[in-house]
Amino acid sequence: MKKTFLSLLLINLSFLIFALPGFTSYIEDRPGEYVYYRDYSFTRESYIGILTYDASTFEIRYYAPADGTTLRPEKAISLAVAINPESDHWDMIGEKVIAGISDDPNDIDILNYMHDILYEFSSRRIHLGDLNPETNENYKTTNSTNMLEQGITDSQEYEQFGGSVFVKFNPIIPLFNIKSIKGSDDTLLLDCVTIGSIRSGDDPAFRNFKGLKKTAKTELEKNFKNKAKTVKIASESKQNFTIDQNWEQPLANIWNLGNEAVITTFTFDSFSDIPAKDSKMLIRYLLASSADAYTDISTAEVLTDKKNKQFKITCDTYQTSGTAIKNTKYLQDSANPLYFSLAVYAEGFEARSAYYNKILKSYKIK
């Protein structure tokens, strides 16, 4: 997309909030937020991404990587749409094809499908109504301890996905809050694979998404010593953990093990008067992708530790360079929550899993 087009649409992404037509989100959406889904209704690997610029302007993108088996080339189609933000439903008042449309009938079919996705997602989210975990009696925790697998699962008829389906809604997922769609036989039909937020008109995160794949390796830290002296860290924010002299501290609250791993600690400010809502807002933020790295939501876990009043977030991040990172994050479940993060390149974590797990187990708030 051209920079001039984006610059007209993007304003202060950090502070503005808005509501999509017809419903009120538990976690307010902000300009620049996006979500990508793996869409299994296609015969080839396919993704659908939805991005909001503001309350009235959106972009939807279809992406399919090149298919070596069927010799089908890479395909990307992008469509910008304008809606009436004062309407109580998805009222589209304008559109512009940004890229990817040819005279191929398949392209027209995909374009029509993208239109339908926006109308259908909006209609189904409006029909659901309240998605507040604190007040909605239908908000199910299911048997999973993973917060991303909780929410409301609604039985619906959805012709695009073969008829009778189960749509799972979760407030951590931006925009329409749809986490997944499964068939009546539990077959996965659509699944959220990543979320994020662009920060400016030059941020390529949304338009550069090409799936989640590890295509490159990193080398282990060569100067690592197996019997390095133990170092106990006690920060001013009362976060305590144990590392060793393999680590260096280049900045306050940051520790590096060469180029293999990094530890970060932080204290967040409160966003609202509802600590439970604050936590979910922060979890969405901590799971968000960046301009050069995409978080895999489909395999991420957010586990609640009621005894220690904290959340444990584990997720894999795939960089555009082709490397993968294993992330473990602890977030205190309180006002002004404390935050701890250990990020390790996949090769390092696999080779020294016991070493890194020992560091994680040492983490305490005192």
C-alpha cells in the first residue's frame, strides 16, 4: 500500500479507542490493530488478515504462499473498505482494491469471499452480544487452563464453512473477537494465528505477513560456560531470579546471554479501575506481533497461577529473517503488575532447556 494512502488514515495509534458497529468490546480496539487467520476452507494454505486504521477504514488481505506441489504461485489480494461508523451494523460505503486482483475468475471469487467475511464476522459478533468474562454467565472456562482457549463457544449455521459450526469468541483477539471456527465433527476450519498492531504508515507488519515458518537457524553462544558462578538478582521492584556469570547486564532491567537469550523486567501502569480487565489488555499487548516478528497465537498458552497471583505466557515468535524464538513471560495479576520475560532463540532453548527452565523456576516476587 502506498505510504501517502496510509498517512491519511493513521493518526495517534497509542491513545485512540473506538467500537466496531453494533457491539461494545470488552477490550477496546485501537487504530492499527490487526488479526490473521489460517483459513482451512481453501484447498491450499491460505490466510485472511483484517486491519483497522480507524473507526471507519479497514483493510482485508488474502495471502497464500507458493505451492510447490500444485505449482501455484504466491497470491496476495488486499482490499481497503470504508464503513459508516454510526451504523448499528456493517454498512460498507466504499472500497478500493489495493493489490492482487487480475481477470482470473478465482481472484474475483476470493474478493467476494473477503467481502462476505467482513459482513459475516460483524453479524455474528453483533449477534453474540456481551463478551465480558466478569458479567456474562455464558463465558465458559472449558476444561482448558489456557486463557486463549476460554471464552464463549456459540453453535451457529455458517454456509461458508459447510453449515453447522462452533464459533469460539475470546476478548483477547482484536476486532471481531473470533478465535476459531470448528465443524460439528470438531474439524478446525478457521484459526487465529497471529495478532498485532502497526505503529505508523511505514510499518510493514500487516502487509508483510507470509505465514509462520522457521527457515533459518542461529548458532549457540560459543562462550557459554557450563559451570559459571551463580548470580542472584533482586530488583528494586522485588522481582528475584537466579542466573550465572554467563549473563551480562548492558542496561537496567535487561540481561543478555550473548546473542542467544535476553531477560527483561518491567512494571506496568494500570489502565483502568478493573484489574482483571487490565490483565487481559496487557496479555493482548504481550502477545502482539511486531514489524519483524510474528507471535504464533495458535500454539500460545496463557496459564493462570492463582497461588502466586500471576499469569504465565508461553509463545513462539517467528522473525521475518526465518529464525524462531521461544518466549516465556510472567505477568503479575494486580494493579501496576510486574513483568518478567525470557526470550531464547529456538536452537538455544532446545539445546539447554534444563538450564533455562531452572532460571524460570527461580523467578519469585518477594
